[in-house]
Amino acid sequence: VQIRELLFQNWSVLLHTLIVSALSFVVLVALLRFFGKKMLLTTSAGSFAMTVALGNALATAALDESIGLAETTTGFATLMALQWVLFKLTSRSKWLEGMTRSYAAVVFFEGKLLPEAMRLQRVAPDDIYATIRQYGYPELEQVGAVVFESSGKLSVIPHSEDGKYPVLEAMLKEAKQ
Amino acid sequence: MTEAVTQMFFGGWQGIFHAAVIGGLAYVGFIVLLHFFGKAMLMETSAASLVMTTALGSGLASIVLVEKISLVEGLAGFAMIMALQTAFIWASAHSAKFKRLLREPPTLVYFHGRFFERIMRQNGLTRADIYAAMRESGLTNENDVGAVVFESNGALTAIRRSPTGVYSALRHVQDFPPTGLSTETDPFSQLPHR
């Protein structure tokens, strides 16, 4: 009997999975359209986790019979509404912006690791080299800089022939001080 | 039957309250904890950090929807995952042994037209996987590819062929340089970073 239960519980659970997952998916897409694609923006802290949370909530709703569509919808809406409020507030308050997006920092510049910045940001050399490879660079000399973004992602900027890095100017000024 | 159908759409006000209030507070708590522990929590460059980041997102979903998880339990879970992550980062920065334990070093699976079949077999990789990695990097011609590396986080990365023959970005990769290298120059002899 137990083995049977593991393989197949009953029709109501199956029905729940089919109907609730389909409807939850429709609700999720509708809410995403309503709140906008910035909900899935992964450039600020927490937003990657947010994307994972939305996907996971969908899975939980589909499989847990005790969770109804109303709860799932409320859950999606709560997460997105808070994210939306956070976006609104951070665009108005410098203090909150600093709270939610720790500033981006240069951790590798023109062939050299920057140990001080790496220690502060807790980035290991392996993280930096792995990201440079991910961008397809064979040679460290071809890399201008590696930036640890506020989203926790590392981005790689190619070496500039004239030694100018307009996208980095503000950060480099900060690093020198 | 009607009860089962109702359940499908509405499981009681308690669940709604939980999703709206506890879910909301959990989100705020999550952002505060993330600020406290730092954005390094969201890094994905090793298998351990990738799993941790995913676990955080999954945890957030569970607090919102699963009624039996309280706010304090959920936040304690976040704090625990982030504290562990911080401890791992600290330990691997201070002990090479610990680092090896947590971060399987990257390995070379392809270099200048040669597939390293033994290592590929050990890791369950096929040539199709390696070609997929090349395509993903937009390298359609095999001659444009210098190397393919199986990274610590389980990703395959294709590296462009170096016009100078220098592969300094590969210096932490296991089995590099490969024995019997076909290029005339020893890649390591030109390294300024040795």
C-alpha cells in the first residue's frame, strides 16, 4: 500500500497539480506583465534570489495540495509589490540605495588583482579568473578590469588601448582615495 | 468533491494572511540580512556558492507559501545559510586544504583541437557538451577556440584562441599546460604573473 502511495496518491492531488500549476502560471505571467520586467532585473542585491523565489513558489503551489491558488497569487503579488516599493524608494533616497545596492567595486585592473578591494568584498582570485574565462579571454592582458557588481555578479571589461575606461571612472576615483 | 475544488482555489484566510504579512516581513528581513552579510552571498562561481544562492531563493518562496514555517524560523534559516557561506569564504581564503574541499579545481577538457577523453569520461562529459559550450560562446569555428574548461561551478567555458599563444587566464586550471603541447612556445614562460 505504501509503495502504491509513493507512486500514485489519488486523483484529487493529480488534479490539483494540473489545474493549480496551470492557473498559477497564468497568474504569474499576468503579474509580471503588470509589474513589469524590472521584477526580473538581476542587477541589484536580492533580485536574483527574487527570481528564484518566484519560480520556486510556482513549484510549491503545483505540488502542495494544501496551498490554493489564492495563497499563491497573494504570495506572488506580495513579493512583487515589495520589490516595486523598494525600487521606488531606492530611486528617491540615496541612503536606501546604499542599503540595498552595495556599491560596485573594481577588483582587478590592467592585469593586477586588487587585494584590498578583494578582501573587503570577499572575492577570491579563483572567482576572478573563472569569470575572465567565462568571458572567453585566454590572456589576462586582454582584460581591462573586473568589477564586482552590486548584484554579486562579476563583470569583465576588455582592455582599452588608450587607457581610458569611461564606465569605470567613478569607481576608480573612489579606489584611489 | 466540492470541498476539494474549493481547496484548489482558496485554502483559508490564514494562508492569505501568511503570504501577505509573513511573506512581506520575510522579504524585508531577507534584504536586511543580505545587506549585513554582503553581496558575496550571491556569487555563483563555485558549486557551493551556486547551491547556497539557489537555496536562499527557494527558502524565500517556502516562507511565503508554507504556513507551518514561521517568520523567525525562516529568517533563522536565511541567517544560517549566509553565516555558513561567510564561514566557507573565510575558511577557503585562509586554508588551501579547505579550499580544495569546497571548490573542486577547474579542469582542462579541450585544448587546441585536442579532447581530453580520460578527464571527460571521469566527469561524464561528451564531445556534444563541449561543442555546446563553444556555440554558447559564439565560437562556431573550432579554430577560434583555444580551450574549454570545466569550471568549479559545473559550467563549461570556451576560451578564444590566443593569437600570442599566451593563456594566462588558465594558470589555475588543472592539467594546464597539457603535456606534449602542440604550440611551439611554453605558455608559462611568457607569464608575467607567475
